[in-house]
Amino acid sequence: MNVLVINAGSSSLKYQLINVETMKLLAKGICDRVGSEESSHKHGIDENEVRINTHMANHDEAMQVVLETLTSGPMKAIDSLDEIDAVGHRIVQGGKYFDHSVIIDDDVIAKIDELSELAPLHNQAALSGIRACQKHMPNVPMVAVFDTSFYQTLPPKAYMYALPYELYEKYDIRKYGAHGTSHRYIAERAALFLDEQMDDLKMITCHLGNGCSVTAIDHGQAVDTSMGMTPLDGLMMGTRCGSIDPAIVTFLMEHEHLTPAEMDNLMNKKSGLLGISGISNDLRSVRDASEHGNPRAQLAYEMYSNSVKKYIGQYIAVMGGVDVIVLTAGVGENCKKMRRMIFQGLQPLGIKIDEQRNAMTKGEREISSDDSAVRVLIIPTDEEFMIARDTYELVHERVDSAGIDFNEDVFSIAGTN
Ligand code: ADP
């Protein structure tokens, strides 16, 4: 079964075509800056990647470009659209409705639309992707995989905000979390790496990319996470401020005469590493500047590591200990200096990093020392794999009678690459 995984952002459309029986990645690419004059399309795996400047006015046109590239021309991966058996869509906000992935029908579409208020850019983009697929592949089953569903196990004491309770009842204001598909993936892979069951472990998973989040997973269930009602909360990020004293919001709106939209823009786009360093949202640039003596870059770097360290401490307290800490995404997977700073001083909590292991660069690996009470792992994330797996499982349930040989073990041992 071939699953097309679609991750539609506000101005991008990422895709992967995965054969789930062999776990072979057949094609992947990204349509960037959709809707602008500079829109472009990158297609191909690793060194075979090519960039094609193609004008795409909207997600529908981007989808058309993707399907044409997959089925025709020198880069084609399949002969016709008939070889796409199912589509899995990444959806950022599933709100209170979805605690697991679902087959997309009219009701699911209506709910994703309704939840747009909580993730305006993301959910509308996902809907554009869904509608484009419906138009170009009307008979292909589609599955929605929600970033938030992993967090539906959070207890009320973790997801409630200490605001008047009526506001929760009126607006569903509560913590929903984000990056759930990534946290779920790295937690499962980490358990396999250790030859343990997730149900036997206290885990802290850290997704450190442009967006950043930390999750506490107690015996297989997410019990707390750093992102909140929106993906602005929690850790300091590339351009997002993360948690700040809420009184700063009203103070700045008053003194800088900012509208809600301007305040939102300041916190989402102008803060974080970029806001503090004044240089970049990219940790590599901030690191380089700090190593050349730029004090604001140095400060940004220290604040970032401190922000992760504090969440690790919190979640050790929440779970009464931790067995394994897992790091992933651009920073977590690649930046040994940041990892060193995050774990510096945590030896009294039983966390010891082996510097030689920390310097290793590729694949799933352990960076804690042999005498560390807590295992620290790096697991490269693969959200597309999780989306393909959920899609396969749900569609397979529906077409069970068609006789597809379903083998759950495939997914417990394989990665997509
Ligand atoms: P996104 O959330 O956009 O998917 P990524 O997971 O790609 O983000 O992470 C992007 C971040 O990872 C950037 O801050 C980038 O600087 C950082 N990063 C990527 N590679 C390295 C590296 N080798 N060393 C340090 N930071 C890195």
C-alpha cells in the first residue's frame, strides 16, 4: 500500500510517498512560498533533489504540481494516481474532538474547520490540502493525524489554566499541546532502542527545532507538555517567546499601542532567539555570533538551554523521576554544544552525558554515560512515518476484507529511511 503523506503549512506543502509494506520512501518534496511570486518546488530524495521554479497560486495548484511530478516526467515515482492507496494529512489542531487519528469524512472536515480559531493558519492550510486531494483523487481514502491527539491523556490539573472556569466552558481555553506526532514517534522508538515497553518507563521527550516543546510521558501516557492552547507557549523558540509573564502582554499593548494582531505577531515572529540576539532565528547563526563574542547572541544561547533545562526539571518533579530523556529535531539531533549546556549541572539528578558519545553525529544513539542513572537518547524524528502508519492502520481496518496482509511488527521495527 502506498500512502501519500501531506503536511500543508500556511504557505508550504510538504509531501512524502511511502510504501508502507516495505517502508520504502518512494518520493518526497516541498512546495514553498505557495501563493507568492517566488513559489518553488523541491522534489527528490537526498542528492537527487531538484528545485523547480513553478508558480503555485494556492494549495490546489501545489497539489496538482505534486501529483504531476509523482506520476510523469523524469522524476516520476509511480505510473498513475491509481498507485496512491491512501492519503494521510497532518493536522495541527484537533481540539477536544480527536484523541486519535481518524478517517476523513464531512464531519471531520467540519470539526477541523471549527477548530481553526485555535490554529488559524495551520488548520485552514490543512483543509486546503484535504480539499485539493479530494478534487484530484476523489476516491482515495484520507486520514487526519492530529498533533494534539497524543495530549488528550493529560489530566485536568495539567491542561487547565487558572483562569475563571466559565472561560474554559465558554471558549474551551485549555492546553492542547503540539508536536504530538513527533513526541509519540520518538518515545516509541526510544523504548524499542532500549528494548523496553513504553508502559514501563518515565520519559521526557524534547523536540527542539524552530518550534520547541518538551513532553512528560509517564508509563506510556502524556501527562504534561510545554506547549499550551497554542504553539506559542512553553520553551523559548526560534522566533516565539514561549512562556512569559502574562502581564507583559497587556503592558506592551498599552505602552506600545499594539493591536491584538500586532502583539501576536511580536510574540510569534519577532521574539525567541531572533528577538534576543537580533541576528537570526537559526541556532547555528546565533551560536556562531556568540562564539565571536556577540553578547546578545550569547545571552540568547544561554536562555534557550536554560529554558529546556527548566522543563526537564519540572517534569522530573511531575513524574517523580525519569528513566529516559529523548532529544530530536534540528537542534536536538545536531547541536552537541546545546545538548552539553542543557544537561550541564544535572549530575545530581542522575543525568550524565558522555562527551564522546555526544559528539557522534548520525542516527539513533545514546549520549549518556554508562554510569548515568537516566538514559539520554537522540532519536531523529519522523512524523511522516507516524502519519503513514496511522493512515495504513485505519484504512486497512476499513479494507480488511480486501486481504491486505497486515503486519503490526513492520511498524514496530522499521523506520522510513
Ligand atoms: P523545524 O521546526 O522548522 O522543522 P528543524 O527541526 O529543521 O526546524 O530545526 C531547525 C533548527 O535546527 C534551526 O535553529 C537550526 O539552526 C538548527 N540546526 C540544524 N542543524 C544544526 C546543526 N548542525 N547545529 C546546530 N543547530 C542546527
